[in-house]
Amino acid sequence: MAVESPATRLGAAAPDFELRGTDGRMHSLHELRGARGTVVAFICNHCPYVQAVLPRLLRDARALAPLGVHVIAINPNDAEAYPEDRYARMVEIARDWPFPYLHDETQQVARAYDAVCTPDFFGYDAALRLRYRGRLDDQRKPPGDAGRKQPVDTAPRELFEAMQRIANGQLPLPLQYPSMGCSIKWRMA
């Protein structure tokens, strides 16, 4: 079921975490943060919304790195109920990604961030204050899909442009659209 991320109070501090990455090591937010900005992206392995935006997220992460903005991806889904989201599969698919892919096995990090869907994007400034909460862009369908609004090369790069402004010491434009995707697969209590 598709859900949208809620409006969030900008200026909030990023919750810290320590999670295992696909490299087998534990990583913290403070270790992985960018000098001029950080994107925390809640994604997973199986969601069609994530699969649709992933090539553009990889492209934008590569373009943001020279600006001092790092991307961190976190998989919060219940891998027992959704085996495609298991850690071993994360390791397989993230081999060539330009950012770390972390496993939120307890789902405590996703809850601390109030993440609700995959993908769900949080953009922080150098002081780890939230400046952007929204979608990657308005293209939620894969290239070649008849329902696409426009070719992927000409689509506005909303997250990229917001983080570019943040890296340059500016605030992103005030109009921020929610991300939309599959609801996070929460563990049953």
C-alpha cells in the first residue's frame, strides 16, 4: 500500500544511530555524515518505488559527494516477514553503490526518524539539522513506463537541488513535496 511521508518540523536534529552496513561493520551517523550535508534515505530491496528511483538516487549521490554531501541508505523493513529485504540480499545488491547501505534490524532508527515509507528522504545541513523532507523527484515510475510525466533526464532533481543549496549554505526552497512509497514493513508486536 502506498503512503506519503508526513510534513515534518524542519530544524530538528538528526537522531544518531549505530547500524551494521553491507560491509559487515558497524557505522554511526557521525562517522558517515558529510562535511556540508547528509541525506538519510530509508529504502529497501523489494519495493517497486525504491527500484524506480534507485538509478536516480545513485546518480544524485555521486553528484553530491564532491559537494561534501553524503548519502546514507537504511533498510528498516521486517526481513522475517519480507525475506527479499534480508541482510544477505542487501549485501548482494549494494556492491557498487556510492553510499553505505545499513540494516535497521530493530527498526528503532526508522521510528526515531519518523520514517513511514520506502523511499523516505531526510536532508540535513552540516550541523545535522533537518532542512529537507520529501521526495527525490516527481518521477515515481521507471523509465519507459507510459505513466511517466517526462523523460528522466529533464525531471527536476528536487532532493539534489535542495542538498546543493544546503551545501552552499542556503536553505532549500520552502515548497517540499512528500515522498511516496510502500509503507515500512513493521514487525508485529
